[in-house]
Amino acid sequence: LDVICLFSSVAARTGNVGQSDYAMANEILNKIAWAESRQRNGTLVCSLNWGPWEGGMVTPSLKGVFESQGISLIPLHAGAQQFVREVQGAKNGDLEIVLGNGFFNTLSQHENGAHRFDFLVERSLFPQLEDHCIKGKLILPVAMALAWSMKGVHSLFLSATLLGCTDLQVHKGVSLFQQEQERDVIQFHFKVLDEKTCAFQLHHQGELCYSGEILFETPKIGQPQGIAPTTGEGIPPKIGQPQRVAPTVEFPYATPALFHGEAFQVLDSLQLDSSYGVGFIQPALLKNWKLENEHLDPTGFDGAMQLAVMLHFQRYNQPALPMKIKEYRQYSLPTDHLLKGIATVTSSSAFKTMLDIQLFDTINHTLVMEFQGIEVYPYSI
């Protein structure tokens, strides 16, 4: 045989209310795929774990249930094309493959414990990306790249609480929807390092673009899930004013430093000098964003990056981009409360600025996000 392709269900991986028997039956198909792959050298073996289709067992009433849960159905033509791509383009080792029209449209598991996700980015589903363009190119923000990566880790560990990321690095910017395309594909690679760390790489068009290590914890028996609000170790919850007089920047988006369109214009009331900055940041819920990851606020994160860029621009009159973050921590779940960012420059030159940033909730005065070791580098307009 050249190919053995089994049709399983996403329920085998995620389960579903009232379908324990159905989930078990489909997981048996996955296990058969693993067994056959070990016995048949040279044969392509895969088990396709399909999400719900627009047809078949999905009645109009069941379609409404899926839509209420935010689960998109697989169009018949798109599912058929995806099947052909998997059979023609899959490599040996991609055994369990989850397919759907939701967040990750393909997931593959390898015997060495590594995982691969293919994420189909639909332009119509992410209209805010149109407001993140550099030199006419639509660039994937670091915040959304990390949010999607964390979503991938959460799909591997459904009970896990996502805590943050270390050693986040931009190797190359991701330019989406080239040649006016309406969809694009991003590939994620994950490798579980230990019980609290999962390394990830984000690839686009065959090139490494982002990498880092996502931190998480899984609850012990009897331990509640979710992030407990905290003010962070050794960090006071008070959000005092700057310690020195600083000029005020009324509208930072009028400067060459920030290229962001309306959806990303979240930074306001800046006070800056060469080594210190304060600004107010609108969270995603205030901007009416649809959150892709409940543990990461994309506009809060991006607003912190904009504050870092403005500090470099304040001193050197150069636009810059964040390229590395040593450590990012999320201490509470996203809210609709206005955030206050406080940034401190730790080292600076015309070639690189390093700084730390803390974001506080302006209502309850708790620490929401913390960034250590942000590195921004200048670029030419």
C-alpha cells in the first residue's frame, strides 16, 4: 500500500459534551494509524481528525450550536482541497492531523514529541491587520504572533494556565497576504521541554520568523484553574507619577515613529524623557477586539511595544522595532480597564535601546503585564 488514510474526528483530541463514546471510537482510529505506521515502512499513514463540516451529520440546528460556540464549519470544497493537500504533501511522521475551519486548521504530531500546526489566516477574519502596515506591507504584529503561539500550546494542554514567554525573538517579519491574497498559511512548531515550558517556532513561506519559550502550568488535583491576580514579586501595586519632569506627547501617531492605523492606536497621554516613559494604553476589550487567547491582551501587549519604540525615538529621532523580549509575564486575565504603562530604559544607543515595562490596571492598581529585556532596533523608513 502507498497510503493509508483514516477519517477520525477532532473529538478524539478535545472531547465533547455527551460524546465520550464517539471520542473514544475516533481515538482508536488514531491509535490504529500509529500501529500501522510502525509496521509499514514506506507507506504514508495518517489519521485526519476532522472538525465539523457544512453537511453530513451537521444539521441546521447543530450548525447553530457550533456557531454559538465560535466554531466555524468546514466548507465542502475547502475540506476536499485540504484532504488532497494532506495526502499529496504530507511527510511520514505527520500521523495525527487535526483539521478544521476554526483557529488551527491543521495539527500534526510526531513520534519525537514535537507538534506542528498549520494556521490558515483568513483576511476577512482579522480586519485589524489592515492597520499594521510598514512600507505598504501588512506585517504580523509580535503580539498576535505570540497570542496564536500561546493558543497552540493551550490546545496541547487544555487545562494549562498560560503564564508568559521567555526569549521571544523576531528573526524576520511576517508579510501577510502578498499579491493581494485573501488567505495565508503560518506554520507553528512546538517542542515540550519540561512540565512548565514549551518551545515554539513560527515559520512563514519556509523561513523561521519568530521563536520563544512559552511558560505554563497545569493544575494539580483540587487546584482551581486560571490566573490569580497579583502585583508581581517585589513590585508595588501603586502607579505613581514619573519621578522627573518629562515632555508630553499628545498624539504619538503623528510622529514617524508609529505607523499604526486606527485598530492599533491604543497609546495616549505620553510623558517621555530619554530614560523614562509613562503612557495610557487601551486594552483589546475597549477596542472591541475579538480575543484569540484569554491570557494575552494583544493591544495591551502592542501598546507596550509602541511605548518602547517611542522612547527610542524620543532620544535618537529614529523609528525602531521591537526584536527581542527576554521575559514577558501575564499576571491577570484581560479586562476592559484602561492600562497605565511605566517604562524604564536600562541601556541605550543609536543602534539599540533596552528597557523594561510594567502595565498596571488603572482601576484596581494591580500589575497586569511585565516585560523585561525588551530590545528595539532602528530601521530606515
